[in-house]
Amino acid sequence: MFFSYFSTYGPDQDRHPVRATSFALPLAACFATLALSSFSSSVPADDQASFDYDAFILSNEQLQNQQMQQLIKNNQDFQHGVILACGQTISSSAATQPLNQWGHLKELQILWKQSAQQWQKIQMFPLGPNTDTTVRLNITFWPDKKNLVERKVEGLIKQGGDVDLSLGGIAVQGLAASEYLLYDPRHLQHATVQQTCPALQAISEKSLANSQALLTRWQESEFLEHWHDAGLGNDTFASITQATGYLLAGLAQSAEIVAKDKVYKPFRLNTDQARSNVYLSENWRSGLNLDNIQQNITDIEHLYLGADGHNGPHRLLLKKGFTAEAEAIQQQLSTLKEQTSQLQQMQQQAFAQTEGRALAKRFYQNLKQLEQALKKPLPSFNLAQKFNSRDGD
């Protein structure tokens, strides 16, 4: 869904857009480019806080489409790799060897990681149908407080060559299940390619279907229609300014979820006497847990500054006079990026060492400060309701 907007309003006004035919866009773009090139050198300092409402709406829409399309591409590559690797091995003597001796294991791990890392980039957009808890669990079953993935996947393996994923439920439909098959050290040591391939093939196929459904759900959603036409006002967004406010509120909630589920619980920060529990962290088997957190902070910053690099909540806050609040958010993001880099360098030792847990505690406190900084200007956006991406969890 893509339309061009033309309006008599300037780039700093919340507008009521009019749809125009697409053939006018190249000409308009030409004039816009010429105007920018002749004007940019003389832009006053005050105009650095300008905010293009249309660009904000379209750039976020386009970014989410691109991210979901890339996830589909990565899952296609993963499924294709699984089919080829299993097909080449299943009738050979290597089929009965332990998985940790499988010649195709490393290449499949690389393909799996590309899908898992791409899913992180989608996680942080806090609005729309894909924030639904069930939708996200279909992509990857996490948090998994009771180690359900291991029990359910082992049940699949016992089915033999004819795997029925429906018997394992939602826990075996996504990335967490294939991560177990490709990374769990005990499984790699004791299971064979012959035992693993039927489940791995079924799960990779389901992961691809789930990512395709993710994009379809987004493109056909009423949310996207309302987001696209926010400048006209509708039941979801009274204006593009309000839509920006909802994104700001959603980013605060994304920060809250990262703080609680990815930091507070795995590092067990509820008491000073507790020891960290790496098994509560996301993607602990593949070792992506701390990489994920680093990516999450990067993506929160990206969405805050603008999906197009310019027109995001940050500029709108500056335009509305919230300079101190905008600077506080940027400072928190800068601090958090530095701390995630330190945690990421420690890798899994961060969960085992006192130093790592202390760093995680400081990171958690700063993440909560970011959450509060994002929430502070929200009253001026006249938000009609509170979005909850964990509704029903």
C-alpha cells in the first residue's frame, strides 16, 4: 500500500493529505531536489527542527515492509539450506553420526542467525498488528520460562519421519525450536542427522509461512490504512502529530520490555544475592542474547531519530519546544549504546561474572530512565488510549 501525498501545507504542518496519481511524483521529486540543493546552504539554525509529516508516515511504513520482506528472504534461504543439507546427508553414512560432526551444521547455523537477527529488527516497532503476543510467539517462542521448547521439540523427534507440528503447539513453530535443534549442546552431542532432519525441515517450512503471514497481516491491516491516512484523522489517529506520539509511547514500552525480559529477569536483578540465569535470556543457545539487546537499542534509536534518518519523534519534540526532553533521550541512548557494547564484548561471561551483573544493573537503570524520558512529553500529544503490545500475555 503506497500513495503519494501532495498538499498546500509546508513540511512543518500537520496536514490533511490528498492522494495524487503516481506519475506526478518524479516531477515533484525533481523540483524538491532542486529546491533543497539551492536552499540547504542557507537554512537557518531554527529550521534544523523542521519535521516533514508525510515523510515520517511513509518512511516508517516502508521500513516495516522492507524489514518483513527481508525476514521472508532469510527464512527462504534457511529453508532451502535445510532441504539441501538434509537431502545430501540423509541417505549417506553421515546420517547416523552425531549432529556436532555434521558437515552442514555451521552453514545452517549461519543461515539461522540471519533470520534471528532480522527478527530483532522487526521486534522494536511498537505499533500495529504484529505486536500481538501470539503473532510474536509464532515467530519465536520466548520468553520460555519452563523450557517448553526443549520438551516439545524432543516430542517431535520421537515422531520419526512423519512430523506433525500441530502436536507440539506454538512452541515448535518458529526460530526458538530450530535454534534448539542447531545449537543445544546436549542435543548436538546425542542426536543424529537422521533423527533431527524431519523436525528441522518441518520447522523451517513453518517459519517461512509464519513470516509470510506476518507481512500479509501488516499489509492488509486496518492499522496500516489508518496510519497511512493519519493526516486526515481517523478512529486510530486524530493527526500525524498524535501518530508520532503513539510511536513515542510505544518506544517507551519497547524499552520497558527489553529492560524486564531481556535484562532484569536473566540477570536476576531482583536481589543482590541472586546469581544470573543465562537460561532465561533470549537466544542463549546460539549466544545471541547480548547481541539482541545491542540491536534493540540501535533500533529504538533509529525509530526515535527517524526511519528515514531525519523525520522522527526527536525532530517533532524539538519543533514543539521539548528541547531538554529530546536531549535527555539522546543522552540516555548514547549511554545505553556504550553499555551494550561493553556487555556484548563480555559475551556469556557477563552472566557468570560479578562485573557483568553489575554492568547489567547499571544498564537496566539507564534503560528505565530512557523509558521515563520517552514518556515525559507524552501528555502534550493528547493520546486517547494506551497501547499495550503485551495485551493478553
